[in-house]
Amino acid sequence: MPPILITVGEPAGIGPDCVLLAWATAPESLRDCCICAPIAWLEERACQLGLDVRLGAVEKPEASTDTLNCWNPLSQDAKTGPVCCGTTSAHTASAVVACIRAAALACIQKKAAAIVTGPIEKAVLRDSGFGFPGHTEFLAHLAGDVPFVMMLASENLRVALLTTHLALADVPAELSVSETLQCLRIVHDDLQTRFSIAVPRIGLCGLNPHAGEAGHFGHEEIDVLAPAVAQARDEGINVHGPLPADTLFSPPMRLEFDAVVCCYHDQGLIPIKALSFGEAVNITLGLPFIRTSVDHGTALDRAGGGKISYSSLIAAIQCARAMHAAHVNQIPERIAKESQCI
Amino acid sequence: MPPILITVGEPAGIGPDCVLLAWATAPESLRDCCICAPIAWLEERACQLGLDVRLGAVEKPEASTDTLNCWNPLSQDAKTGPVCCGTTSAHTASAVVACIRAAALACIQKKAAAIVTGPIEKAVLRDSGFGFPGHTEFLAHLAGDVPFVMMLASENLRVALLTTHLALADVPAELSVSETLQCLRIVHDDLQTRFSIAVPRIGLCGLNPHAGEAGHFGHEEIDVLAPAVAQARDEGINVHGPLPADTLFSPPMRLEFDAVVCCYHDQGLIPIKALSFGEAVNITLGLPFIRTSVDHGTALDRAGGGKISYSSLIAAIQCARAMHAAHVNQIPERIAKESQCI
């Protein structure tokens, strides 16, 4: 198995801390991982944290059980300048982006098994000319502008989103039969190939209270969601809905589904954070490679302090590892199909 | 203490079953309750369920530990016709409404300590000329068209709603500084007087993902919610927000608040049903009397079958009892103030 590549995201945040603390206290959890970053970012932070960590510089993605390996994809001449804990800098922004790009390309070229991303500081990247709302859109672009779906997954619940970072007022107009259908196809397909679920059971939330109560409170269920479900079911996708979201996440019903597709950000994020806080992994479905992410931000004020939890990083790595294991056991046609996309 | 009045709601649904099964198996839980309904509705259902229940007909709200008392507020001549399990009828609709009205008036006149409402079939009442969306609006009307707030409460969480049964597309325009402020005042006031919380801690959810991220995804936080919070805090209300809703319901943060005020139905109903399914009680705040309700529907298909849970009824009664106990211990000025409203 090629290594799992970890990008640390914003170097002034807790991304480097998470990796270093995990290696220092639970090295086994990083046994098949390689960090994609300038080694200096980790050396300096290890020193600041008072951690005696054996780092290894490698020329290509490569894991080791003896050293925490760093693969620096930047050219020798690239100067990113010093990193000061808690203070973002325009100097490091392009290096942050270059690391993510290099890690994704390594995945596409099968030199890495997956990419696990640490938290970025979006405003800093935006100010430096990064033209994407976040990681996910950038990765989808690198993969050839493929359609994608944001999923949050924990042990007990998986939620996928029809819309993501959008004002609530804009959500109803954004819903369409074609995009809903596309999302259902991606979720169905990836639950099969990345999670080894032969016949995925998918629940779709209504947009409105009580899923509109037969058009009494909104028509999106009738006009958009139900037609998409009908078409998806015709294609053999085992999807039910649109169902009232509050009932769907109640204990009796949520166990009936392998994933719940939600109309908007908070509809999915509220229940998964309420039920699985600190254990949820952010996964991008639809990409021709495996990508998971921590579910926390940069926590700039806590970088270098040592008092953080790296449990989300571990969860993201474990999830990527399991998805890779499921994937390599899949039918060859799927892999062939994916290869054509690249 | 005057009795707690229970209205059974739609007689063809499981409202009567819940009361009868609770009395048959846990009579202590109804020790201070009186049913507000024609006694025939309960006699027939008890027979159908094969329950040997001693019913008592009383002339005014009155509880007994020997008999399950029924107070029929309808005139002697009123004929509601037979009730057939599972089949709603226009004949009973006016009796259903009359019972709710009588129970509410008894509360206003201090002849009852609280009203606990069973589930109604809204469409049936609507077709019979009932001009209110539901119980809550009708009760607020009887109390003199007072402003009210819908709250769902369980052992671990209380959520209050700024808007209720409204299409999601209509929610953003419905939010206003004045209504948000009014809701915060009602929640604050009722947490003090009905729940004995001296300094209630209230959290307010943002409308948009990440509470709009400083205007990046929507402006309602900046234009409406934050100004309402500022004004409420000036009035001495301990409210925080608007906060990202997904973070607010995560375990570390939700414990910091006695109640969370939500912008729309699913924002509050999703987390409370996910975390406290079957234990949540629906409470109407702002009324000059105590009103709680079961959190389930009429379940017409299960009426008369015996296979139902009455746990929500018990929770609603316990909640009403606790609210009454808190209330009678309050400062007399408050009661005087309330009396003026009637």
C-alpha cells in the first residue's frame, strides 16, 4: 500500500501540532503515513512543543515506522519564511496550496493511497489569490472538475450535503432535480466502492418542516426532491424520502440508513455534531481518490501550546485507511472507470 | 393544588388510549389529573382495549386517586356521535375544540393547574371551520392574543423556536429584531417563573452556516440577530449569540445554556429528537397558564390496538406538574402581573 499523505494546512495553526503529538504518543496510528510539508515547519513546532520527534526527509511519498517522514514537494529554492504560532502569513499561503496540490496529484498518480487534510485558514489563502472556497472545490478541480459531495461520517451516522456553505435564503433556489440525482448517485456509488456496502440504504431529508406536509409548508419536496428520488429508484438506488428531517435523525429511523442526504449545511451538521462530536470525519465523495479531513479549524490561539486533541486526525486517518482497504477489494472495472477520469 | 386537565385531542386517535393505559398501569402518574372529555369516549375505548378502568363523571375539574375522573364541559344535549377507532369524523370536531377551550378557560380561572393536550388531527378541525393552525395559536387567542413561544424540552435540552410551521424559503424574511427580542424576553421570563432558573443562560443560533461567518454566507446574523441580542443584553437577559448552530448543539457547548433559541423548526427539532427521542415535551411559553403537550401525533392506525407508548403523556404531565410547583413559589408580583393579562 502506498502511504497516506497528510497535509498540515495552515502552519501557524494546530495542524502541525496534531501530527507531532499523534506521532509522539501513538506512533502506530501514523504507521502508513507521510507528511506533505517542508520539514522545517515540523522541526520548529516539535522544538516549541518540547517533543523529541525523529523526523525523516524523503524525496517521494514514503512511510516509515522509525521516523515521521516529511515529503517536501516545494522546489529547493522556495522560501516560505518563518512560521510564527498563531500568526498567519501571506508568505506561507502559496506553500500551503502547493502541498495540497502535490498530495492530490500523488494520489491521482497512485503514489499515495489517500490524502488527509489538516485545517486551512481560508481568508489567508483567499487574500493570496487562491480562487476556491475551500479544499474540496480545489481538489475536485485538480481531479478534472468532477462533481463531488461533502460527507461527514462517524461510527453511527453518515450525512451527505446537497448544498454546503451557502446562505440559508439561497438554499431553496439552489436545489434541483439534476443535482439531487447526481448527489444520490455519488453517495450510492461511493458507499458501494469506498465503504463496501453492497446495497446502500439512503434517506433523503425534506427541506421544509414535516417535509412540507403535502405542500402545506413549501413545495420543494413535491417539485424537486420526490422526482429526484423516483428517478434514482428507477436507476436501482435504494433511497427513501423526502422524509421529515427531525424524524429521520431520531434513533429509530436513523439506524435504517447507511447515509442521510441533507438539503443544507446545518441539517446535516447539527445532528452529527450533537451525536458524534470530535469523532466525525469530513470525506469528499465523487473524487477519483480518497480524501478525508479533520473536522476542526486551525485554532490559531492554541498552536504550539500542546493542549489540543488529535483524535479527529486519527479518525480521519483510520477512515482513509478503511476506505482504501475497501477500495482495493473492489471490482477492477470500477478502477478502470476511475482511471479514465484522470 | 387544582387538577391538571388533560384533553385527549382527536378521539379516533391514540389520545384516549394513552390516558387509559397510563391509568391502568401507572395510576400514580395521573394522581392529580382530570380528563376533559365526554366520558363515553373513554368508556368505549376502555372496553375496546379490554381494560377494567373505574371512570368517574365529575361536574367540575377534580382529581381522584380512586377513579379516573372525566369532566365533560359539553352541554347535556350535545351529541358527538360514535367514535370509530382510526376514522376521524366531522361530528366530533366541535367537541374536540370545545374541550380544549373549556380546559384553557378553567386554567385561566385558576380552576385547573395546567392543561396537557393530546394530539389533534389538524386537517379535520380545519375542515370543520377551526380557524387556527394548531393548539398553540388557539390557546394564545383564548388568553387574549398574547405572544407565545413554542419550546421543546427534555431532561438535557430545551429548544425554543423563532418560527414554527413555515416553508424554509419564508424563514429569512420572517425574522425581525422585534420578534427575536420578544421571543428572548418570553424565554427568559418563563425560565425564571416556570422553571425556577434565577439567571437563565440562553444561546441563540445563527440562521446561516457558521452563523454567516461575518456576513460571508448571509446577513441575517448582522442585520437581525446580533442587534436583538445586544438589546436583550441591555435589558439584563443573559443571551449569547448568534452562534453557529452545529457547534451550539455539540456536547461541550449545549451544556452551557438553559435554553437554545432556534431560527426555524428543524434547527431545534432535529437535535432534540436526535438526543431525547420520546422524552421531549412540547411547551407553550408566554401564556398566562401552563400548557404542555405530548410530542407525537394521533397515530390513527394504532388507536384501540393497545400497542402504544404513553411515555410522552407521562413526561408532559410531569413537566406541567413541575412547572406548576415552580410557579406557585414565585414572587406575588408576577402572579399579579399575569392576572392583569386575563
